[in-house]
Amino acid sequence: MRYMAIDQYGETIHGLIRPRRDLLKACGRKRAAKMYIDTKGGETLHIGYIVAGRWFTVYKVERMERPA
């Protein structure tokens, strides 16, 4: 499974296999905080990480497949 991350400035990091570990390596840091959002239904979702003052939203990258 591959992931990509987009920070609050629109910069992207591609090819993440282990998102937290790979983001820490890309930023040259050792600590990351989880980033959450609240949905309208009252649910809280973990959507990314905060690393070195950058707020990364992590996305799963999948091949688009549709029946012919």
C-alpha cells in the first residue's frame, strides 16, 4: 500500500510506505503528533501527522480500476 502526504502549504511527499516513519525521515525529525478532525456526525478521525510545524494530511494511493 502506498501513501502520499500534503502539508498546509500544498507541498507533497510521495511514495510513503509507512507514513509516520517516512514523514519523520523526510523532515529529519524524531517526533510526530497525530492530527485529527471531527465529523458532522460527532466522530473523530485520525487523518495525518504534525511534524516540525507542518500539518500533513495522509492519503492512500490506489490504482483506479473500473469494469470495462
